[in-house]
Amino acid sequence: MSRLRSALWLPLFDDLADPLVVARLAAEAEEAGWHGCFVWDHLRWREPVRLVADPWITLAAVATATERLRLGPMVTTLARRRPAKVARETATLDHLSGGRLTLGVGLGGDRFGSELSKTGEELDDRRRGRMLDESLEVLRAAWSGEPVRHRGEHYTVDDVTFLPRPVQRPGVPVWAAGFPGNAKPIRRAARLDGFFPANLEQPDQLAEVVGTLADLWAGDMSSYDIAVGLAPGVDPEPYAKAGATWWLAEFDPGVRIDTVRGVLRDGPAA
């Protein structure tokens, strides 16, 4: 499992709704040998969760508390964010972290917190998918450092140059999330830098996805990332053999600080 890297994947609710707490956990994880710290991006969650933190402010705290950990939102619903604002946020956070940001993106949904319907966001999956793809076009253009002239179905950016560029070139790595059986998210991911399959049930599912991505990628997959979320205690080795390059230690919403600390002190995968 020499290529497999390990990360905490933290829901920013209740005990973890304090950016300083998450920053301390990230620093402890770095000291214990973990490779990353990713955070959920939600405006709200269903009861009994009551406290919710903003992912970007929290990630800024993580960036200043660590030196080596890869970090990022996993995943953000781009359809409920303005791409020009995300372009500024990602470039700034990439500079703050010294080039350690990974941007996880996906369609999002209304199932667990009604956060789309309660804030007037788009509910149609297909339309959010088109908004996601258009946002990615804007981000790629913005990260180039060249003037952005975009007039699309959903967004307009009229001759704006986004400087400074991110530290990472040609831009911040982007991982797309999606369910393994859905073709469109996999095709989207094949145009990006990584894939984060949701709700994996067994390594064979992952092997099939990796095979499809390899066919679509039509090149060397050595620089391509496949991240899997696994509950602490699940052996990541079969997933590594199936093609995973990252395993994200998954915690339930409302997890207690002591539970996270216990997992990170056990250490990452070898």
C-alpha cells in the first residue's frame, strides 16, 4: 500500500463546529503521520445536529496550524456557490496553505438537511449538474491567470483577471464525487484530477470504477487520485489493491472530539 495516503474526513458539526478545535486535531494528525484533513461542506444538517461551521474558515485555520497535510472541502456543492467567489477563495487558500488545497466537488442534495430547499437553491439534479460543469469551466479559466470572458447558461464573468493564481499549476486539483453506478459523474471525474465514489459497499465496486476511469483517461493513471471514505476499523488494503490512492477516515455527524482523537492517535494506514 505504498501509494495509499490517509486523511481525516470531518463533519463540521457540534463538537467539531469550532475551527480552533479542528485545527488542533489537524495538527495532531500531522504529527501522528496522517497525510490529509478534509471537511464536510454543509449549511445545515438534520436533528439532533445543531451547530455547523463554515468549511472555508475552518480550512484556513487548518492551513495555518499545519505544514504538510493536504486539505480541502470534501465535497462542496458548486451549484450553490458563485464560481467567481470560489475562484478567489481557492486561490487564497492555496497560497495560505503553500499549495496544499484539493477541491472536492459534487451535486450535493437535499436529503439530510433540506439545505437546498430551505435556502432557495436549485433542486433539479440535472440542472445542478450543468451548473457544476459550468462552474468548473470558470474555475479553470480563473486559475490560468488570463482574463476570463465567460457567458454561459448560468454564470457571467466579463473580462475579469483573477490574480494571484493558485500556487499549484495549472490550478488546484479537483476531485469529483459521485455514485459508482452513475456514468455521468465518472465521465466528469475523468476530465479532472480525481474521483471520490460515494457509498462504496465493497472493493469490487471500486475496481470496476477504476477500470472505467482508466479507459476514459486513456493515459498514465499514476497521477490520478481515487479517494474512498471508510469507517475507522475497516481494512483499507483491499481498496488500495482495487486502485484507491487515498482513504478518508469517515466519522458520523455529531462525532465527539475524543472519538476523532482516538482514531488519529491509532495512526494512519501504512
